[in-house]
Amino acid sequence: MSAPPSLSDNSRYEQACDQAIAMCDGNLRSTIKALIMANEYLEAELEELQAAISAGCVPTQTLRTSSTAA
């Protein structure tokens, strides 16, 4: 099991929640729906990457981007 989030993580999560809610005009149902949709998209991407790795496809370049949306 992972360690509990630190105080700075909690602050970051609070800020991310506020930002997500604001992007959905304060509508909590829309916010939850958008987050579920984003999670499903990421799960599909992960499945595709896992299938590619299982098939022997290895990325030639690792792309790392920093996200301020989370």
C-alpha cells in the first residue's frame, strides 16, 4: 500500500479539484462525469501500450510531459 499523501499533496489535490469544478462551471455532476471519461480514456491508452509492449513493440523515445491540470 502506498504512503498517505503529504500536506503539499493534499493542497495540490484540493487545487486540482477546484480547477476541475471550475472548468465544469461549478456543476459537480459534470465534473465527476468528465473525470470518469478521462479515466476511461487513460485506461484505454494503458491497455494499448501494454498490448504493444506484449507484442514486442518498444517506443524509441520516452515522452514525458509535465501536467499542471492534475
